[in-house]
Amino acid sequence: MKIRLNEDKEIVNTVREGLKRTGGYCPCRLERTEDTKCMCKEFKEQVEDPNFSGYCHCLLYYKEKE
């Protein structure tokens, strides 16, 4: 399994600025809970799925299948 940042530097910079502004919570989510703290629960669960490949909700991270 390999997790990498999005190749689009503009997206990475935008999301990172949002994370700073929200104290580490996904800037794409309205609610601020432990489940939406980056790396969010949704993406962690997707990472555990060996058949999943794709981006996290905010497009910051990408998981590649092995």
C-alpha cells in the first residue's frame, strides 16, 4: 500500500491552508469531530480496504493499490 499527496500542488496548498484554519479538521466538512480530523476516519477505513484506490474526501491524499 502506498499513500501519497495529490500531485496537484495547488490543491495540496489549498487543503493545507484549510487545515491550518480549522485546527487540523477536514476543511471540506462542516462538522468538527474526531472523525473529521485529518487523516479522517473515512479515509482510514478506505485505506484498510485492500481493493480501494483513490483520493480522500478533500483530495489531499491518494491511496494506490499494491
